[in-house]
Amino acid sequence: MEKEKDQTSEGLNQIFEIINAKGDTGEIKQIVQNNETENNNKK
């Protein structure tokens, strides 16, 4: 259950980061790369 809460929190944080990027494609690409790196490190 705690793992699900952490995943939800991380997902919401990423959504807010993307919204705050306001169309800055460089920043959005960086957010996506950071997320992919974090996901690969968890495996």
C-alpha cells in the first residue's frame, strides 16, 4: 500500500512539473528523461 502511495505521489509531481514547464520543450524532455532514469534505477 505504501508503495502505491509513493508511485501516485511521484506521478503527480511529474504532472505538476510538466504543467509548470509551460510548453518549454527542453524542460519537458528533461523531466521525461529524469523519470525514465528513475524507473530504470528501480528495476
